[in-house]
Amino acid sequence: MRRAIVTALTVGSIGAAVTTAAPAAHAADTAFSDEFNGAAGSAPNSALWNYETGGGGWGNDEKQTYTSSRENSRLDGSGNLLIEAKNSGSGWTSARLNTKDKREFTYGTISARLSLPTGAGLHSGFWLLGADIWEVGFPESGEIDIAEHINSYNFVHIGVHGPTGSDGFGSADAGSLRDILPDAIPLPDGANGKYQRGSDITGIDPTDFHTYGVRKTATSITFLFDGQSVYTVNRADLTAGQRWVFDKPMYPILNLAIGGVWPGPTNSATPNPATMKVDWLRYTP
């Protein structure tokens, strides 16, 4: 199963004009990591992590409201970050953390050791967005999905999203097309100004701890699972109209979403709370 529509917008609908200027010269990347060591119940390191907060569906009709509360994100005292979604009777809350403006990188390897929850309506993610998301919008920013898991499936999705300008369609056309099509009907690649390339890591138990990562160069993005290369997107393999926008700074995001078009609704068996565990995150140039 591959996701058919964009499900991971950072800022919802962004009206910024798309730029075609060449990317800025590559600056030196600096190693960073978080081992999530600290007292039980404490907040993740504020020198590294930001919170994205609020509801509104997040571009996918999601049901959670993201908060900065320790109810939804905290250290467990045993070297893990817990991202916890819960419903206390008035709706779901969860957490979404990123390192924008604090730690960004252009090339190198980033990995995290994760245990991902299972259950109807759960959508956990470890992914990258271009640091220019607020200036150029999505999909011009580019997106790299290092690990996405939904429901109780025995696979984790990996892949990229980038912009197109083919067939006369672009970012400005996506809104008008969406206005006349139901939200549940996916727009074809190109018609909504984006393309996607991806694969699935299958036959695994996502609740077990595994290491997910990407090695990013000027010409390729190689996906890693437990230290082994499992899938590569090459710049040279893009077709006409598909543009490579990954040679610029990007930042990681960790989140646990609830419901929406992908993965669908929760049910009475959905765990409450549901917990995503992060043992560590490490980046090396």
C-alpha cells in the first residue's frame, strides 16, 4: 500500500510563490544528536527541539491537536523520548517536534531508533522537510519520508515528494482542482504540482525497535533500515518535469497523528494512549 495523497503538510495551504532560483551554495554541515537521556517526565532538549502546535487537520483531516504538554511528549528516564497520543474525552491530543532553525543539514546521514505504535487511525512519522517551507511552500520545499507507519500494518513506508511543472500544472492549480474534487479522491502526480517516489519496508513488527535513516548526497537519497541500504532515489532517474529540490538544508520531524484520509478513523480498539518511542536521533555529515 502506498499513500495516494499528501498527508504530511507542515503549514497547511501555503500561498507563497514558487521560486525557480538555483539553491544557495552548500554550507558546512555540523553533526548533532539526541540520546534522550534525562529525568523521567522532563521535556526534550529545548536547544534542539521545537513544538508545532494546534489542530485544523494538518492537510489530511487529522483529528489530533498537537500540544507542547508533558502529557504528549516527555523523556521516560530510561533513554527514550515518548510521543504520546491520548483522548481524555474531549478529543485527541499528541505532539509534533522539529529542529527547524536549530539543527538543519544538506548532506550526510540522519537516523533514529524507533518503536512505532499500532492501532486503527494511528499515523507515526520520522521525516524531513526543506527549511524553506515557509518561503516556498509544499511541495517546492521537498519532503523525505524516512519512516511512516499507519494502523496495524506490518510495513513502514519510505519515499520522497518533490515538485513538478509538467503538463501546465503547478502549485497554483492544485487549489482549483481540489475545489471541484472530493477530498478523498487523490490528484494524479503532476496535476497537483508534485510527484512521489517510494517503497515499503515489509514483513516487520514496527513496535519493535528498528533504526530508520537516509544518506543524502547531491545526486541521491538512500534509505537505510537497521543499517542496510534498502531503497535509493537518484537525481538522474527523475523524469521530465520532476525537479530535484533536495540539495538544500532540511530538518527532521517526529510526530504521531490520529485519523484523517490516510490512515482512516480510529475505533474502539485503538490504544489510548498510543505511544511512539524514540531511543535516539543522530546526524553525521
